[in-house]
Amino acid sequence: MIPPIGIFCPGGELPVRVVSQRCPQNHLCPAVRSCPVGALLQDGQKAPTIDAQRCTDCGRCLRVCPTGALAR
């Protein structure tokens, strides 16, 4: 299975995914700062990417994203 655009997936299946169509990609993502383990990364104002090896599936990013671009 090929992961959707916006996902870095070295460890296999991700608990959280980025829905690129919902991300306006015009601001710094507030969810990046909310991640306690630094699993969300952002290059400039592009959609964030998720490091599957760091993500603990805590769900904080899901609650912080104002557009619902982060989903399970």
C-alpha cells in the first residue's frame, strides 16, 4: 500500500494520517508544537509529515488541528 501524500512512513502502518486536501498549507501547523514526541514535522508551510517510528498515537494532534487535516 502506498501512503497518502504528506506522510513519511518508514515503520509501516501509521495510526494518524495527513489529509492533504484539508490542509490549507499556508501557515505553521499548530499540531506540530502539540506533539509530545516530535513525530510531526513541517517543511515551511507545507502539510506536516508524520514520523511513524516516533508517533505514539496519543491523539493530541487530532484535537489541535483546526481543519481536520489529521485523521485516523
